[in-house]
Amino acid sequence: MSIFADYTSRWFDLERLLAETFVREIEFRRECVSTNNLALSTSADWKSPTLLLTDSQTGGRGRGSNQWWARDGALTFSIRLAPSDFAIRHEQWPLVSLTTAIAVADTLANFASEHKVGLKWPNDVFLNDRKVCGILVEPPKGSTSELVIGVGINVANTLADAPEEVRNIATSIRDETGTEFSPSDVLLAFLQRFEILIQELGNSALDLKARWQQQCTLTGNPITLQSGDHRVSGLCHGIADDGSIQIESDGVVRSWFGGIVRRIE
């Protein structure tokens, strides 16, 4: 177990994170473009799971061409791990993003207990109907044994100075609760909850479909899904056991495994 840090973090207690969570190695940077990029370039002698963490992420990536807007006090990190260490089979890899989102939702319930937490397929978490967290899961190039799980949560930052198009759809725990929680405390709670859920996923103890349905923001609502050049509109029926989203269109319910989803207001 080890810690590499190029700076003494303002926000994070690295020693506590290493001692009280399942991560075996922490690599901390004062600033980086993307913790996922950092995780994807980590050397082969890393210890699983490795936590990649920064005080300031300048170019966080989302799905497709999307970027993650983050400022001082935001929590941005990645976990690089071998799913097989948790008995997760390769065909279950698409479920890791959904499991991560549930872990974030459970964490938010501890820090914003009076507020509404929602899940949007496949990788967003909402607080009071605004996006507070984004997740990006990707394998290192050429790897069939590892995954990088990137997470961005707006914690102690405020979106008051964000571009208008960001303010209209996003929020932070601080903005919603009026409390500046420690990003380190939020990260610690997330890692502890994530470990439990990822183990349950591997040993088939997690009823992912039922758990997701409790907080799904799309179920029962008309939505559109854009997948490449294909676009489908219909009524969302939630997710299937395999993590796909189910959409009823022309009287037929079909499963979709990828795409950009938008709710029709």
C-alpha cells in the first residue's frame, strides 16, 4: 500500500483514505487534465484498486464529446481496478457504471438527506432534479482485465459562476444544502459504499434492477434515445436485469444498451 503525491492537498486526507477504504494505492496530483487519462496511463505495476485523485481537474471528459465542468471544491477521481478481483464477469462490465451511480446516490443520501436524489441511465446522478454527478467507465486500451471508473461529484464548489447552460442543468451539494461538506469525507463514504455494492454485484447479491428503479428519473416518462444515427422515442420502462434501458415504442418494448437519453418535457 502506498501514496504518491506531488503536493499537499487542501481537500483530501490521503492517509485516511488509504487506511479506511479498499484502495491499495493512491496517486494524487495537484492538477491534471483528467483523472481518467491519468488512470489510463498508469504503469503496469499498479496495485488494484488504485485511486487517482486531484484537487483540480481542468478537462474532465464525459460521454461522447461532453466535458465535465469543475471548479475548486469539486470531487473528481478515478478508480482503476480488475473486476475479476470482485468476481465480476466480463459480461457484467456494463453493470459497473450503474452500480457506481447507486453508490453515489447512497452517499448523497448521507450528506443531503432532506433532498431528492435521482438516477438517470446510464451514468448520471441528480440532486433536486439537477445533475450533481457524472460517471465515465472505460477499459485501458487493449485491456480485457481492467476498468477505469471516473467520477465527478460537485461537493464544496458552487455553480454560481458557471456558464448559464451549465447552471440550468447542474448543481452541487453545497448549492442545494447550503453546507460546505469536505470532499474527502464524501469520497471516503463513497469508497466504503462502493466496495460493498461492487462485491454484491460480483456475488449476485445485488438486485440492481430493483435498486435502480427506486430512484430512476426516467421510468414512466417519455424519452428519446440517440444511438449513432438512430433515434427512438417512447415511454421508458426502466432498466432490465442486464442494465439495458427499456423503451416502449409503437406498442413494443425494446432494450437498448447505449446512447444519449433525454427526457421529453
